[in-house]
Amino acid sequence: MMRGVQGIAVMALALMLVGCATQVDRVGTEEVIDLTGRWNDTDSRLVSEEMVQDLLARGWIERHRGQTGEQPAVIVGQIRNLSHEHINTNTFIRDIERELINSGQVVFVAAGGERDAIREERTDQAVHARPDTANPPGAELGADYMLTGTINTITDTEGRTEVAYYQVDLALTSLRDNTRVWVGQKQIRKVIRRGLFRS
Amino acid sequence: MSLPVSGRVWSGTLRPILLVPLLIALSGCAALRTDFAAVERDLARGDAEAALQRLGPLQDSRLNRPLYLMNRGMILRVAGDRAGSIAAFEEAKTRVGELQAVSLSETLAGWTLTETASSYVPPVHEHLMLHVYQMLNFLEQGDLDAARVEALQIDLGLRRVDPRDGEAPDGGDALARYLSGIVFEASREDSDALIAYRKAYHAYRRGGGSVPRDLQQSLVRLTDALELHDERDGYLAEFGIAAWTSQQDLRGRGQVVLLVHDGFAPRLRDESLLVPAPDSGHLIRVALPSLHRRPSGLAGASLGVNGIRHQAEVVERPADTMDRWLSRQMPLLISRAASRNVARYQFTRQVEQDNALLAVLLNVAGALADNADTRSWRTLPDRVWLARLFVEPGIHEVEVLLDGVAGAGGTRTHRISPGGLLVISEHWPGGGSGATAQPLRSRR
């Protein structure tokens, strides 16, 4: 009996004194790695790809071309994080922008903060650049549509198991008359089983 | 080259000899090599840089990493480095999440060796305050959506602790719920705001404290707006409210919320009893923590907007929560202390048969290594005061006053937007830390 207690105490000591060395492995960006079960880069990429595919497959682009003879100009507005996690919506917005630009079917207009920096540069050019190379103000392309959205979550927990349900809603609204030309929704459901023990 | 060590030597003499330095090392394993009294003095002097440097030794302690991060986040916040504070608190939350799983080795060590050999896992009330201060960081930055995330995490965390009612076992959830309500209301989510206000109300009642006047008004206003007339009338009767401003009338206004973080949370002290057993002479040590409060002596605080003064109320008393938490923990701590003494006694009795001197050494080392766990989030305040005012949109002179503290507070001009939420935090370290205190402000 005592030998058992003694052994357990020695084992406890040894386990506590064991250090953990840091190890780094490089992996491809396409590889899916779920460490915590939270929203991650893979979710951001997959959702943006699928939603933009759906956005581009709908009839609003053809209708716009038919009415104006030009490609639609799109701007990404606010995508609000209403979930229970701190999600970097900027990376999600960048993923959407990339997919839209690379599709070649729409013209893309820089959003708020970036626009201010560009305007500042243009003002600077007016003073410092050679006149034949300076870009004048007042020639910006106005967007035809604005993409806005929300990321929501519903969670349910029982013991050490948690189900997290993410819902991303995006809407494309005409800046001319506020009509919605496209609404998309994508859901992700994750089951997270937390371990009972740690080292 | 390997030294031949026979099984007899290992089990008979070598293992106990090795255990002596191990036990001595263990006694300092999770001990706080950081001088927290000096950290508090630095903070009271307004020298956050020095406080951070003093916290340094805690940084590399695997067992104390969450404690380091929580204190670091608080010091950075007080110093006005919100980005740094947010990063520290986020990492702390991740670490605390990882520690929810059980460590067998640490549990065993707690029952057989010492209380301080385990990772610091913050109790529920500290975990809640971690979210509260992160929420305040975001609010002071003007990031309402991120503050809302904290409100949701508070709810999720409390539902994990108490799936039925979402209540904290020792309290400390009242302010968390109250602030969540303010965040939901500012986000124009009235039903979620009312749910959070209701939970705050129940938490105040459960804790035996009075319900803050602003919370009373908020309950009446929102039940009225959501047409819950019976509930509204109940609150009107209970609080003796005759008139209130409707939600409709407040819609276009902005609001200013002042929080005063007053003093430092109580510290835990090691109260040890070391006596020889009457029959065998073996040392018996019972080490338990005791709570020592450090009230700052602040008499009151007020928020003034354009000359109209509004008195702040105490909305959270971390010291009371800690008191309840320690009382609840005490039976378990006493059981573990008894268990460690039994384990030590049996072990030294066995070694005694081979080597009496070694047994004495082991007994002394084991007793010295047995310390009470006195770790806690020391940079938390003793009390939190809150005042809230709804104002017309525009530019306002906002004045903060701490009663009886010369030179504290001040006036600043702020632009309040329609529906906007301006959060001002004033940290008053108080005179209990032994230094001449300076009020420290972090505001949006």
C-alpha cells in the first residue's frame, strides 16, 4: 500500500518536472488543422469561396450588364461579427475580395479605410508628382453594389462536448435603389469534444 | 558510461535522498518569486513600466502563466496600452481554457506533496473579471461588437458552470451581467439587454447587496419598452420608482459610463501550523490560506456632464466574492492538508527503517514544502463603482471626481454621437499599498 503511494508521489513529481520542448512544423495553407474548434483560417477560406461562387452564379451580373452594358462595380462594406468568438473579419473580407477580383466578372472598388489612404496619396501627387503622371481627383469609380453581412453563432454544451453552429449571412445591395440583388447563407457546424485530462 | 545502481540501493537509500532536493525544489515550484507588494506600490505611484518589470519572473513559470497574463493585462490596461492588454487577456483566456482539463499529476501532488505544485487555475469570479476587463478594453476602444463577444462569452462560461441558471457559485457575476446588459442595449438588442439586466438583478439579490439605481431604472425602462407591464409594475413597486425616461426618448441620446476601479483585491496569506506529533515526533504541518482585505478608503465617486453631477455606486465587491469562494474551498483545503500529512508520515516511517537521519531530513523537507496556495489575481480592485448618464448628442464637458482624493479626476471634452457609448475608467490604487497613490485613467 505504502509503496503504491510512494510510487505515485514520485511519478507525480517526475511528470511535473518534465519540460515540453517547442516544435515547429511547416504545413501547407490548404491543410485543415483544427486545434481548438474555433473559427479558423480554413473556415474563412471555405466560406468565402463557396459564397462568392454562389454570388457569381446568380443572374444579377447578367441583368446589370444588360441594363448598363458594363461590369458591375462592387464594394465590401461592414461584415459584423455577432458570434461568441473574436473573429478577425478583415481576413474574411480579404478572402471575399480575392475571390471576387479573381473571378474577373466584377470590378472591385477599394473600401473605406483604404480609400482614404489612396486619396491622401492622390493629394500628395498633385503637389509632388510630375503633372503628366499625377492622377487627378474626381475620377473614382463609384460602386454599384455593396456587400454586407454578419457572422453569427449558436452554441450548445453538454458536459465536455460543445456544438458550435456558425452562420454567415451576406447580402449584396444596389447602391442606386437599396434593392437586394443577392442574399447568401453558409453554415458550419462543429462538434468539439474536450479532453478530461491534461499533462 | 552508466553507473551500476542496484534495485536495493535505489529503493532503499537513493530514492529518498533524491526526494529531499526534489521536495525542496518543489516548495519553490509555484511560489511567487514576484514581489506583488512592490508591483502594487509601483502601480500606486503610476509607474506601470516598473510594475511590469517586477512581474517578469512570473513570465517563465509554466504553472503561473495565466496569473502572469492576467496581471500583465491589467497593468497594461492601467498604463493605457489597450492593444497590449487585449493581447495578454486573450492569451490568458486561452490558457485558462486549456486548464479546464484535469492534470492527474498535479491532482496527486496536491493530495500528497503540496498545494502549490499545481497550475494556477483562476476561480470562476476571476475568470469573469477577465472577461469584464477585456470587455472594458474594447468599450474604451469604441469597439462595441468586440465587447459584445465578451458578453456572449460571459454567458457561455456561466452556462457551463451552472447549466440551469447560469449563476456563478460565489458571486462576481453581477457586474459581468450588468455590463453585458449595457453592451446589448447600446447594440440596440433590447431583449438580450433585459435578460442580462434580469440576471444582474438576481445576482445582486443573491449576494445580499442593493440593486444599483441605474440597473433599477434600466429594468423598468426595458420591461416597459418590451410591454412586459406586470414585470415593470413589480419593479416599480419594489424600487419605489415613480417616473422614468422611456426607451423611445433615450434612443437618440448617447451615454457616458464611468467605472472607478478602487484599491486592490484582498491578498491571501499562508497561515501555517507546524507541530511535532506527540507520539512519534514527526512534523505535522497544516498550511491554509487566509484572506486579508485592503480597503482603499475611497468615500465615493461621481460623474459630471455639463455641470450635472451623478453619484457613482459600488457595483462589484471582488473582496466579498473572494471571501465566499475561500469559505467554500476550506473543507477541501483542510482535507488535502490532512491527506498530505498522512502521506508524509507513512513515507518517513518507511524510510526510517533503513536510515533514521534521512527520514528526519525527508520529514522536515516535506513539511517545509507544504505551503498554502496564496496565488490570486492581486491587481484586481477591491471595489468597482459605476455611474451612467444619458446625454444629448454633441460635445460635452465630462468631469470625473473621486471624493476626498485631492487632485484626482478631472474634466475632458468628449464628442458623444447619437446612440454612442463613451466608457471612462479611473483606476484608484488607494493608500493601502504603502505608496503615495496617483489616480490612473484609461478611457476611450
